Amino acid sequence: MTTFAANYEKPIGRMINETIKLTPTSGLVLEGGGMRGVFTCGVLDNLMERGIRFPYTIGVSAGACNGLSYMSGQKGRAKNANINLLDQYHYISLKNLLLKGNIMDFDLMFRTFPEEIIPYDYKAYEQCTEIFEMVTTCCHTGEARYYNEKHDPKRIIEIVRASSSLPFVCPIAYVDGEPMMDGGVADSIPLLRARELGYDNNVVVLTRNKGYRKPTKKTTVPFFMYRKYPALRKAIAERNALYNRQISLVEKLEEEGKIKVIRPERPIVVGRMERDTGKLLDLYNEGYEYASKIVFEPVAK
């Protein structure tokens, strides 16, 4: 099995040696986190290399982007987009924010990349038998929306673009004509969604180390932003508290042995809008190596 260990000199502190048994009710929950999602890229590339599939996967923001490449079986695609092409195209910049009103070049990321530079295999995704959901936040209600779209490429891109539209630095996106934003506002770690659908044997991939919590104070939303959407303003203001409750639930269920969690071992030095490809590659390799130490038993037929 090919690994990237040669490029990874910082050993993971705790050696992982555990078995995760997959069942027909197994789910894979992918947190967002912007460029910290390269950790998830590493995890998913390792799973793809070994042919590990979950009956159900749900992704938020960066987790939705990376999850799409996992569903189509395109190993290395998300890594290429997040590391190699970032260095080449510099698609995250204040210049983009000033000129286009978006800190990320979404036209490049969600049109040129999937259509020309790193073509997305829509056919493979459509033909896969597993379920994949992407999470957005509805601007009208401030609540999460969950989409499972496999057949319409245009709508797939609409959904993943909306799921990735971060407050303050990205414009509002639209799905089926409805205004949407980053799924992480309303449901950063959609574990309860998986459980509500009957998937009670879940693996959660986080992009922060154990013990991380967001600041307890509410997020200040400038008075001139999202004035048409008071429910969205409220959801953004209360996001930190919701995230911390979700993390506490994840840790509780993990301690009770009801879920498995894959997370970075060390405190994260990669920012949400990180542009240092050396740091990104290190985090990718940590995710890859972490996953390589886990034994997955296949889904029982």
C-alpha cells in the first residue's frame, strides 16, 4: 500500500490500533473547517485506497466538498484541489474578497475545477449505491437543510457551493431559488441527522484536536449584514454555543463506545483560510496515516 510517510516527519503521538466494524447502519460524518478539511482528505484517500465504503455519508462545507470526491471514488482529487492547485491558482485571497465579494474564487472552484482542470466523475457518483447528504443553512429559517442529489450536476454544484458559503466572507448562494449559506452555521457536526435516519453505528471525522471548544461569547453580526434574514443572524450569533454542544455530545458518545471519532492528534496550526501548502500537506498526511492504522471490517451482507 502506497503511503505518504516519506513526506511526513512528525510522528503521531498515539499509535492507533483499533477495529471499526461496518454494518448496514454505519454512517460517516464529515465536519467542515475550511482548509483544515485537508485532514479529512487524507482520511478519505486512505479509505478509497482500501475500498472502504459506508452505506451513508454526510458532509458539511469542506466536508461536503471532500465527500463528493469520496463518493465518486476519485482518490487524490480533493488533495489536488486543496493543496496543489491552491499553490498554483491562489484562489483564496483578500483580493478576491475586494474584487468579487468572496474570499474564495468560487467560479474557479465550482465551475472550472470540476469541468476542466480536475473533472468530477458525475457518472460514478450517480451510479454509486451509497447515500450522500450535504448540509446547508436556510437563510429564511436559520435551520439546516439536507440534500441528497445524484442526478443533476448543476444542482449538485449549487448545493456544495451553498454548503461552503461562509458567513461574512462569501456571498449568499441559492439552491432551487432559495437563499442558503454554510451548512456549518446550523449543523456543524450532523451526527444527530445520521442517527435520526437510522444510522446508529457512526464514524465522525473532526478537523480539530480533542478538547477544542469555540469561544463562549456570541458572534457579533454587523447591523448591516443579512438584514433581510433575522433567523440567519440569530443562527450565526449562536453558532459557537451550538458547536460546543455538538462537540460535547460527540465526546460523550465516544466515551460510551457508541461512536468512533477520527481527529487530529495535535493542536491545529492550519487556519480556516490557510495558504501555507507545507502546513496543509502535513495535516493531510496526518489524516492519511491516522486512517491507515484503523482496521475496517466490511459491511455485513
